[in-house]
Amino acid sequence: MTADRICSILFYLFITAVTCKMACQIQPYPTGESIWICGQRTVKSFQNRLYFAAIFVILFLMSALRFGIGNDYWQYTQTAHEVYVGGYVVTEVGFNWLVKFLYLLSGGEYYELVFAVFAFATLFFFLKAFVEQSVCFSQSFFLFMTLGLYFQTFNTVRYYLALSIALFSIQYVLKKDFLKFVFWIGLAALFHKSVLLVIPVYWIALLNWKKWQIVAGLVISAVCFVGRGVILKLALVLYPSYKNTIYLAGGGSLFGTLRTLAVLAFYAWFLYSRAFVGQEYRKQPLKPLLVAQSWYPELRFYGHLNLLAFVTGTFFSFLPVVTRISYYFGISQLFMIPLILEQIQDIKTQKKVKGILFVICLISFFVFLLQAHQEGVGLLPYRSWLFETQRYVHK
């Protein structure tokens, strides 16, 4: 392991530790608590906003100042150049319009500005989603950092912007405000059209599935896997650009699939152990207990999404870049895990589960960092254009 890689890993660990510590200092607002007293913000509100701002600035600068970091950094600079000079590109109109506007505004091909704008917007939607939708901001943020999701935003910037908006839009699905939901997904599709898939899927996940429907879905998925040759041919008819590319090797992620399976196991334990009620109620039938819980429809929605993430990551792993599809479903783990932890009634059990999850997340983070230099990831060693003497110039 080179010195540059070691220093970069330590740098990533330091940034993660500092921002997670700040996130833990943010105090939640109980229902009905005012953030204003006599026309002035409360001390608590001011401190919370200060920590939010500090977290945002640190992570934004780290992303915006990177140079050559990410598996497609240079490909994006080339694509932006083609957009600017009127060449042929396959990127969506939102990306193309944004690049033209930024290059016109800056008076040249300052691709650093493009990456900075994407970093700002992606981070904004992720953090805003944690603030507005998670039962515990610090837990969602900890998962965001230690599962490597923040660092992966350095890659495929169009996709991760769409992913952040999809996560943000979940609140409108749960509120059944489908007009706003479709609006935000439509906006995200201007940058990555794959996000349009969540419009029908999130609605389906919101429904109350019957056991026979789940079994039937798994059987159909297994049949599709057996007939994957035919399915792949049909997929290539819809997306001919994937023919004869490395993407045909499959887009499944073993690590991501195992993580989703572990989350589903955690979900099943929580429900069937009846950890959400006191000891005196745990022998009662499960269904009436769940119906009485106001949070259950939201948790069920996340459970359905994670089941879909598992199915796409296993039975449909032969399809091109299926990992991107799975992430639209699995990203709900950032809300699901804190929600489960919040509802565990026994304090000792809750502390034990939090401790186990903390250790698992740290181990997975270390594994992620040790592999972050590999081809296809390209996150190590970290470099910043502040310390580079030359820029990449297109001929």
C-alpha cells in the first residue's frame, strides 16, 4: 500500500469522524417545540444550524475541490467538452444545458465548476432528506458516511444527483402527494433517465402486499433468471448502446446484496420478535399489533423496497448496470434502520443492536476504503486541483 493511499484513507477517516461527531451534536426538536422566542432563534436552533452548515461546507469542499477522483471524472470532462463544442453525446438534456450555461457563464471549459455544482446539489438533497424525513438525523448521516455512499457520489455524478432527489421525494410518496413526487422525479430524469423507474415501483411498494403476491413475485423472478438469455436480448433491444460493452458482464454487487439481505433479516427480527411493544404484549397476534402502529406503513414501504433491491441484485444481476437500479430501492435503508432502532422498546436490547450495527458499519467502511483504489472505483489517492500545477486541456 502506497503512502498516498494510506494518507488518503486517514484523511477520509478523519472527515468521517469529524462530520459524524457534528451530526451527533444536532439536537432533535420535540413535537410542538418552537425554534423562535420573542422573534429570535433559540440557542438550540442556532447551534443546530451551525452544525448543519459546517457539515455541508466540509463535505461540499471535499467533493468540489477533488481532481481526477472518481472512475469517470475524465470521461465527464470529455463529455462536457463535446457538449460545449456541439459534438455527439448520450447524456440527458439537463446535464447538457447545465454544462453549456456554466461554461458560458465562466467563459471557458472550467469543468471544476460543473463538478462543484453537482456536488452542491447532490449533497443538498441528501442532507435535506435526512433532516426532513429521518427519525434520527445523526443515524442516517452515519450510515450515509460509513456505507460509503457519500464517497461514491464522486462517481457517476449525474446518477447520484438523481438518487439524492429520489430519496428526497420519498416523503411525497408516503404523503400520497403524487403530483409533487412526479415533479421531482421528472426533474431528476433530466440528469439521469433511469430514475423514472421509481415512479411505478415506489407506488407499488406503497401497497399492502399479500404473502401470495410476494411468493409469486419471487417465483417469476426466478423464472426470469433461468431465462436470462432471452431477457438480456430484450433489454438490448431497448438499450442497444450496451451491446459489446463491459456492462454485459453484469451489474450486481455482492457486497450490496449481502447488506440488503442483512437489513431484511433485521427487519424480520424486529417484526416477528415484536420488539416494538412491551414484553407483556409479545404473545399477541402480530397483525393487530402492527396495524395499531402509526409508523408501520412507512416501515412496510421501506421493507418492500429492500426486498426489491435484493431481488434485482440477485435474480436480475445479469442485466447491465443493475446496481444502479438496486440503489434506488436500497437507499431507503438510510431511513429504515433508524426507524427500527427508534421503535425498539427494550432499552438494553436497543443499545445492544446499536452497538452491533455500529461495529458492522465501521468494518464495512474499512473494507470499502481498502478497495477504494481499485479500477472502477478510483477514489484513492485523493487529489485536489488546489495543489495541481496543470489542468486537463482538450485538444
